[in-house]
Amino acid sequence: MDYKEFLETVTQNLRHALGESCRIDVCPLQKNNGVTLDGIRLYQNGQLFVPTIYLNAYFDAYKNHAMNIEEILSDILGLYQNAMPPSRLSPEFMSDFDSLKSRVMYRLIHTESNQELLKEVPSIRFLDLSVVFFLYIEENAVGQLTTPIRKEHLRQWKIGVSDLWKLARVNTPTAYPPVIQNMSETLNDLHNLHADTSDTIVSTEINRTTIGEPDETECETTPPIYILTNSSGLYGAGCMLYPTVLEDLSDRLNQDLLILPSSIHEVLILPADTPIGLRELQMMISTINQTEVLPEDRLSNQIYFYRREDGMIDILPEELFATVSTSYEQ
């Protein structure tokens, strides 16, 4: 069964399970970095807002014999039932901006790779990245329900991009608090997890940790590398714009910082005096992006430099230091 036949089979079986009164739409949807995925939407009882369930991963599972059609249909129906948006999510709900102000959040994406998307959504440039905005609706058994903020919304609400930024820069750190972990500690945790053969359920929630002073013995052998993300683990790269996060880490290490954008979900941070060569770091970012990170999750191949002296973040160029600084205080 090829991909087209797979889509037809899934659609026909869902229509049989849900009845002719259910409208089923399958359409290509643009994701981050120009990646297009096929999403299915199931509309019943005149619903205007329904979850989008992406089918590409299901086809991969089918090809690899990880799931059969019956299992895929069961999974899609379960997601549909558990991820249904709340009844309050209506055109009226979306038109009342005063009630939405506390839900305005931001995330970071790569500018050059998202030119088409950026034509449709309000954004703010930051180095080679762009800040884009979304509304946080709720979290349910399936995950987080969010919806992107588009330029048409700004016209409807009669506001500007700066208004979104003023709200999002306050809301996002509160809703998605930063999490910083030493990579060696994370690897040790994973090692201990795999070594534990008992039947336990492991929570995927990452608790916020306080950054302690680097262990002297560890620093003598390998340079410390820190992982910066948020409490949800989703779109955590935006944490590098949170007030005081980089400042606090820089003060504790008594160092300027190198920031490696490992994905849209997290960044890696090293002290600027790391013995690892810059070209080696550059190659590491490129290799990770090409071999380990999904195309839609890639953020940038650049190395960023945080200067403790003035709190600026620059792109680190070939000659090691940028001549033009960018402050994100607006």
C-alpha cells in the first residue's frame, strides 16, 4: 500500500466508524522550517475547532510494521476524543482579546527557513531567528492545545506586534518556566533509568533545578555543558530570551557564554573559555541538525555569544566576535 492508498484507507475507515454526518478533511499543512505534513480533521455536530492529527508518522509506522491499520485507526479515534478543544473555543472566544491577554506566548523559529510562514504571522526579528506568537488554550490528556496568532488576528483585535511582545515576554516565562540541567547529570539520570529493571512508570516532567557551582573534579576532565529548555520541553529555545536566565548562569560561572541551538526545543550552553574549538562546535551543531534533529525541529547552525558585561547576544562569526550587537529590550 502506497501513501495515497494509505490516506484513502484511513479516511474511509474513519468515515465508516464515525458515520456520514462526520466531515473528514485531509490537507497538507505547513509546519516549522517549510516542512509540510498531512493533517486529518474530524468535524461533527457543526464544530468549528477540532484537533489536527498528522498522518505521516502513522504511515511510517505502518511501513515499518510497527502498527497495523486497525491500531492506527484506534489511536486516531482515541486522540480525537481525548484532544477535543473545550466548548468555549468559539469565534466569540477568539474575538475577545481582553480575555486572551494572559494566553499570549512566544516561541523562536529560524527566519530564512520560514519565509512563507512569516508572511502570515506577526513576528519580531532577533539575529537570524524570529519570535512568533501563539495562544495557550489548555493542557489535556494528549498534550497542549495551542493555536498560532496570525496577522488577521491583529487586525481583528486592533493591536500591533509590540502589544503581543509586551504580553508574551511576561506570560511565557510564567507558563513555561526555564529548566537548566548539567548535561553530565542528565546522562547519569538516563544511565540510571536504563539500569533500573523494575516495572515503574517514569514521568516525563522535568523539574526545575537550581544551578549550583560547577564541580571542580568534573571541570578538570570535561567542560561543563548545560541544557536550557522549559518545563514542558516544547519550544524551550525561547528561554534564552527570558530575563536574567543567561545573566544568572553567566554570573554563577563567572564567564561569558556560548549558546548552541540544538533544536527549537532546547539550546546547549558552554562557558566561553571551553577548550572545545569553535570549528568543532560549529561542526557539532551542523551534524546534530542533519542527523539527529527532525527537519521541522531545527533552529539554526549558528553559535551565539552572550556577553556578561552588557547582557548582549551576538552571532559568533568566523573572526570569533561579532561587531554588531543585538539587545532584545524593546
